[in-house]
Amino acid sequence: MTSRRWSGAWARPPEETRSPLVDVLIPTVGRIAELGVTLAGLAGQDEPAFRVVISDQSDEGVAQAPAVAAMLRVLTAQGREPRVERHLPRRGLAEQRQFLLDRASADYVLYLDDDVWLEPGSIARLLDAITALGCGFVGSAVQGLSYLDDDRPREREPLEFWRGQVLPEKVERGTPAFERWRLHNAANLAHAAAEQDVPEGSWRAYRVAWVGGCAMFRRSALLAAGGFGFWHDLPREHVGEDVVAQWRVMERFGGAGILPSGAVHLEAPTTIDNRDVEAFTALANARSEERKR
């Protein structure tokens, strides 16, 4: 028995569903086709029991768009309890993520970008990894499969696997740990997985700088690290808010990536035009100014 109702039961009266172990949190703005693909990836997951919460900051709203509405209906029939929250005005990426966190209640939260397709079994692997490792977060970094023929072994040189317990660590710009960001370029993780020959359905944990696009947190750890409450200290237009939250969780509870990833970036154009303000730098500058006063 799985937590996903199969098609033979879709028209039956709703049964008592299992309490979700994971809340999948999706921030979206201005994307319909990509969000539909993201939701289709979620519809292909069996375990664990999860629910879906979408924070929609699109001007016209996405819930009535045919592709999105159809996948919301599928997820509802499956028992995934999808919910779309209209959340305007826009106050920045960090505030939108905090808005989603405030609506979560499951033990684990999976932040999933609205342009990422997940291989079936991905959420189960993430949950298995985070419970086995006991750390604050694990992630499946997104891969661009248009780069499958672009092998970059030098960019994979920082790959270092965790052996045993995942320990807290501090990552900052200018440190060797920061250079791990190159691991997540192009299709590097797909090439790394092929080299490691990881058995199907299993995973290996490795050290990361951060994980973009698909990261599962122990909700209690993310809350203990302050969540995305720092949004108050940022201008509306910023990037890198996920890096700040992950670094704070890593410093207290540890974090890891898992190989293989199973997360595919749709390689759609970015919806963020202004990338001038990097959240970590802006927050560091703000703290420096406060100390001078």
C-alpha cells in the first residue's frame, strides 16, 4: 500500500488519509507550463505521504490555467491535498519562502522550485537520507540534461562524500568549501552518479556549498535557525535567500547533497531580472553597519 491513491480509487469517497510526513513548498510567479511539469513530477511520487502548498505571486494567478488546474486535480484525487495560496504584494523571495514555512506543519519541508521535475522516488530518497543522516537538510541539486554531452571532470574535483555522520560546518565565500558550488553546474551530478555506479534506489551523501532548487529540511532545524525571518532586513529585490538559510542550518545541524539527484532543471528563462543584491552580502553589510552605530 502506498500513500498515493491509484486511479481505480479516484472516484470513490475520500478515505481517511495518512498524516503527511512532508510538506512540499513551491514558490511561483509568472510560470504556468513549468509549474505544470513540476506538479506532474510530484504526481509521480509514491511514498512518503506528502501535501503540496503553492505560494502564487503571479499577476493573474496560476490555479485556473488548464495545465496547472489539471495537475492540481490529479494531486487532489491522489490524496496529496494541494493548496494554492495567493500571496501579494511581492515582498521578495525570502518573504515568500517564510510565508510558505508559516503554513507548514509536517516534520519535514521540501522547498521545490517551480521549474524542477522530480524523478519518481526522489522524495522517498530525500526523506530516507535526512532521517538516516540526522542532519538539518539534504538536497537534490538540479541538473540540466541539455549538458549530458558536456563532461566537466575538473568541476567535479571538489566532490567529497560524507562517511558516517554529517557534521555541522561553516561555509563562507573565499573558503575551499564555497568552491563546491561548481559541482552543481550543467550535468555534473549526472556524470558523477555514472562514475560512482550507485545502486538503483540508493544514495550517497556528499559535502555541499548549498543546494539550489530542491532542498528538504527538518522543519524544527529550519525554525531553530530562524527560517527566512531575515527577509525584514533585505530589500524587496534580492537573490540567494536559500543560501543564507542553508548556511545557518548547516552551521548548527549540518547539511548534505545526495547522489544521484533525480532533480531536473527545466532550463527555462529566469523570472528574476534584478540580481544585484545577494542576500548573504547584504545581511553581512547590515550587521557591520549596526556594529558601527
